[in-house]
Amino acid sequence: MLENKNIVLTGASSGIGMETVKVLMQGRGNRILAVSRHAEGLAELGGNVTPFSCDVSSAAGVDTIFEKAEELFGHIDIFYANAGFPYFEEYNYTDWDRVKKIFDTNTLSPIYTYAKYIKHLDGRKGTLAYTISAMGRMAMPGYALYAASKFAMAGFQEAIRLEKPDNLKITCVYPV
């Protein structure tokens, strides 16, 4: 069980994120910044959880998360970039903004988070976790864009492990 950790978790209001918050709350001394676009429902968790409403799909959003975490904790021991979403659809349209939205959230945000976290750590030890999804290893009909965004993250984490600083541990989750 993790204890006495300052943790940022994105995508905290449902699914894997919500269940992870509940587990992390059990660790003695953990402080959790639970980030979601609509974090209001997280307030009922109370205790060591600080709900924070923020859209992670832009650099400004990610910057805001780091600012809030530094204000609350000083330093971040674990940053779990869990936020993401799928479209279930046949990709047979031309809509640049729709494609960009899924990549901004599922791919660009966690990639940018890596660079921000390295800078934040400033040589201290830290852990960065990504939810990648089994779709990052196999594609399925109806999920072309989601699979593409997760394949990109799978490739990124494989490459970045070869160049990351020694003080950073990277963990990836591939739920089915």
C-alpha cells in the first residue's frame, strides 16, 4: 500500500480513475489531487482528496494542474495521467476538431505531462503512470481513433524509457 505520497490523478471522476482514488485514499498520509473536467462529485470523498475541475486537453490545463499541486503539496511524488476517452464509431467523416480532441486528451496531454513532471521533479525521485489501454496493442472496429491515440502512447512510453532520467519511474496500465 502506498503511504505518505502526494498524488495527482487525472480522469478521477469515473471508471479506473474513481476506483484508483478509492484505493489511494486507504494509504495512510496520502494526499490526492483528484482532477476531472467535472470534479464536483468527488467532494463527497472528503478527507485526503482535493477535487479539482480542469480540462487536461490543453497545455494550459496541464500547467494549471501542476500549479495547483505545487500550491497544495509542494512536490508531487506520483502523477497518474489517467484521463482519456474513446469514440465508438466508424471513422468515415472529415472533422479535424473531433480528431484533434481525442488526441489532445489521450496523447498530447500525457506526453506534455512527462516534460512538465521532469521539470517539476528537478532531480527528485518520482513516478509517472499512464493508462494506455489494451487498445494500445490491438485495434478493434469502431475504435480507430481511440486505438490510434493509445498506440501513440504505447510507442511514446517505449521510447521515453530509453532516454528518461534515472530519478523517474514510468508505469503503464493496459486495462482490457
